[in-house]
Amino acid sequence: MYIGVTNNLKRRVGEHKSKLNIGFTFKYNVDRLVYYEEFTSIKEAILREKRMKKWNRKWKDELITGFYPEWENSFTTLN
């Protein structure tokens, strides 16, 4: 599971799908968007990211399942 911040979600997911950056998502073949949150403030977004990175896997799974029980790919619903 990957947690990150971006100012362009479509572009960032595309980078992950294209394996453009050698890193965590490349190494673990993470390329499916299953959950995202939008913020008007980059400071708020970074704070949320840092907090969520400290969560255990069970909490992250429960958050995602609460919104997307089947963990469907959310990328196709982006505007």
C-alpha cells in the first residue's frame, strides 16, 4: 500500500502505471488507485499523509473498505 501527496492525481497514477519512477511502487508493483482524499491546503494534505503513514495496515484496510468494499480501481472515476 502506498500513501502519497500530489497536485495532479491523474498524472501521478499514470506515472505509477507506466513504472516511470524506480521506487516503492515500482518494486512492489503498486499501480491501482483504491482511495484518495482531496484537500484545498497542501499543509493539510501533508499532515494527513504523515498521520496515515503511521497507521497500521488494519486501519488503512478498514478506511478503504468503508468507502469501496470491493476495492475497485478509483482511477477510472477521476474527473
